[in-house]
Amino acid sequence: MALEPLYTITVTCSNCEHPFSTSRVRPSFKKAIRTDTDFCGYYKNENPDFYVVRICPKCGFASTEHSADHLNERQRTDFQTKIASRWTERDFGGSRGLEEALETYKLALLCAQCIGEKERIVASLLHHIAWLYRYQGNKEQEQRFLAHSLDSYVRVYEVEGVGMNDARLLYLIGELNRRIGRYSDAVQWFSRVIHDKKIVDSAMIRASREQWAVLREQMLAEKLALPEEMNSI
């Protein structure tokens, strides 16, 4: 008998503590056919990104495995007032299509903003929404959410700084700048990854060099003046 790509897990709601089931994609099915330069994956079977958000059918609290385990009293009150009071019980525990996935991410974003969730989580949710619009071919909304996620990732950098393992964050800020047409900003961020001696993540250094080259070609094709440092690598 063929193995199903989905399996269910039981999670406990961080808000109302109600246990509920949600689906996940089996690890053996998580092989991307290809991946975009900002880490958006394309899958032959079920897309695991469709199942990142877990939604409590009882109160409507939407979270990811990286979200807060428990809400404090202020967070519960804010969530109850702004979201739960308008929630109609629904179950997102089964298979999800693109539209349902988009709905889950938008609800998770509202919940994260409502309770003051960590900026990294907000940035990731915004970025995933941009990917979903990319799958749809909705360029305008994709660009809009890429710009929002970029602003959020920059806030992560400003608040947390960059440790040994954050070359990926710097690279991503550079790549999102490139994708929304902020070329000079993209140059600066890629340059940090390439030149900062503290960064030893060879994969991200290589990716930054590759996207630096792509960016250079884009700027030449659009007849834009190259910044000085573009001639030094």
C-alpha cells in the first residue's frame, strides 16, 4: 500500500489549551523539485509550506511550531478582543490547497501581530505569504509582501544583530532587495556577506557572489550605473 504524504499530529492551543489535530507532510515527501534564490520551494507532491500554520478550530488561534507555547494574560485579552470574538469554528486539520494555505498564513500573521510575537516569526509569515502569491502568479501581491517581509527582516537584524549563523539573514535581505528592485541596497547587503571575515558560512557566501553577479547583469541590462564596489569582485 502506498504511503500517504500527509500524517496528523495533535497539538495544544497556546491560547485556550484545547487539543486539536493538524496535518504535516512526511519527511520522505519533502523533496523540492527546485528552489528559488529566496528559498521558495516547489514540490512534486504536497507542499510542506501549506501545513506550517496550525489553527485551533475552537478559538481560531493560529501559530507555527516556533510560536510562543503559552499566551500571557495581556496576549489572551488582546487576542480575544481582536480575533477570537469574531471567530466561527472551522477545522483546517485536513488537506490544504493554495487558497486555504493563504488563509491560514494571513490568520497567523494577524495573531502574531496581535500578541506581539517575535519579529523573526512575523518576517517569516510575510515571506511565506509572498511565496503563496508567487505560486498563484500574482506578481503585484508577491512584490507587496516581499517588501513587507524585507522591512521585517531588517528589523530582526537591527534588534538581534548578526551572530555566526546569520549569514542567511544578511543574504536574504540582499536577495529580497534585489527582487523588489532596490538594487543599491542589495549590493550593500550582499557585500557584507562576501567581505565580513567573521562570516564563515560558505554556502551563503557563494550564494551572495552568485546573486551579486545576477544583480550586476540586471543593472547593466537596465543601463544603470554600477556602484564602485561592483567592479572589485
